[in-house]
Amino acid sequence: MKKLSAALLLLSTTVYAQPFDNALTEEAIKKRLAPVGSVYLAGAEPAAAAAPTGPRTGEQVYQASCFGCHGTGALGAPKTADDWAARLTKGRDVLLDHAINGFNSMPPRGTCMDCSDDEIAAAIDFMAKK
């Protein structure tokens, strides 16, 4: 009886077993093992530089460079529009100067060294409205 059960089990799995796309196909394995990058060797043709995508919005600059302090209030950094009220009375030019050159605990350009002055100004406008 055991031999008959084993034979029926083997036969039924053989009949119903069909090839299917899985992670162990040769093509899938080759794709996973393919290099993800390359190394630049001296004298080789350098890769083309990425084209600039244009100026970033105030929100993009804020998320990338300002949120660490202004999102948490670290070292007294203003977070919301209420926190900005007293600072806005000094004028936008003063705020822009402080953002570009640094002020108290804020480093110059707020750590966004590749931001243009216009992008810094857009980030200030975004934070002041938050």
C-alpha cells in the first residue's frame, strides 16, 4: 500500500508540475549578477555629466537641506509661520543675507552649498508660508 501511495504521489506531482517563471531561471540569475556600475580608470573616456534640471523649488530645497533643523526646531531654528513672524519684520533681504552667509547657529547656505541665491530665497519663502 505504501508503494502504491508513493507511486501515485510521484505520478500526480509529475503530471501537474509545469515550468513557470521564477527567480531561478538562467536569465533572472544573469540579470541579478550583472554589474550595477563601472569603475573609471585614468585615461578612459569620462562619463557624460548629468544635465542640470533647472532651479529647484523652495520645497525641494527645504526637504533636501533645511528640514534637518527647520523641521525639528534644532538649535532654535524657526519651524512654522508663527516662528517666522518676528524674523519677517526684519525684511526679506536680511533673512536672505543670514541664509546665504550664516547667522548664529545657522551655517552659510544652510549646508546647501550647491544652491543658488534664488533657490535659497525660494526656500525662505516656502518656510515662511508653512
